[in-house]
Amino acid sequence: MKILVVSDNHREAKILTDIIQQVGDKVDLMIHCGDSELMPDEKPMDSFKAVKGNNDYRLPYPPELTVNQGQEHIYVTHGHMQRVNFSLTPLMLTGEEKGASIICYGHTHQLGVAYDHKMLIVNPGSISFPRGEYAGIGGTFAIIEARPTRFIVDFYNRQIELLSQLHREFNRQK
């Protein structure tokens, strides 16, 4: 199964539309980790399973989602309520409580990926306003390939080009 993960576009709808047009038919699920600032029932957001970010004022997104698809249990949140700027521990504890095999979050605008406690933890970075070590790349999003024995994670830039230097693979723990 392939899962596209994007976050923090902050009202920029065109980049989401471009991603959907170029990658949407190559993935099984599209997740948005919040701060879209766009209505959930309008294009392009109607293509995503999405959560509410700290800038999604008055928009009717849920604060978190658990998506069960195939063998995957995906926990999605923006991350501000779990204080991800300070520690991933609350996020991981919530993921464990929800039985997640994958955790997707945003908020920090910094891409990252780890595998810990039998959970893949992915922040796709901000597609519009990146921060941190990889900010010079420009905006990013991720595609997760979930296989029975491992996870493969690739990051892409705003031009929808693969960033091969950020390719990561993790064997699943039993």
C-alpha cells in the first residue's frame, strides 16, 4: 500500500492540486496533517483524509483520525496538541494507545521519519513553509510504501521530484 502524506500548505491550494494530478493515481490513500486553511468538502481537500491544525480556525476537521486500511492502522494528527515541538513522547504514547502502525503529523514544518516501538513516525514537512535542516529544499511531502515486512519512505519537493538522498527503509519489528 502507498500513502501520500502532506501538511501545512497554509491556504495554498494549487500545490495540493498539482500533487493530486501527478501522484494521486499512484497512491492508495492521501493524508493531510493539518493547517490547510481550506474547506474540507472542496477541491483539493476533498481528496484527503485530513485533520485540524492550529491555523484551521472554525474549519470542521477532526483533531485526530485513525485510518484502518489493509493491515495498517494510521494515526493522524497535526501535533500541536501533543506538543511535538518539544518531544515526540506524547505523540508516540497516543499512537501506541490507538494501536498505530503508522503515525503521521505536521506542525513543526520540519520533515522527519523514524521507526520506534513498532511504529513508523512521519512528518512530511511543510509543502509551503519549510523549516529546519532541510528548509533549503523548499516544501516537501512524503510517500510511504507499507509492505508486510518493511516500510519505505520517500520525500518529494514542490516540483514533485524524488529527493533520493532522503530515502529511508525500516524493517518491521515483530
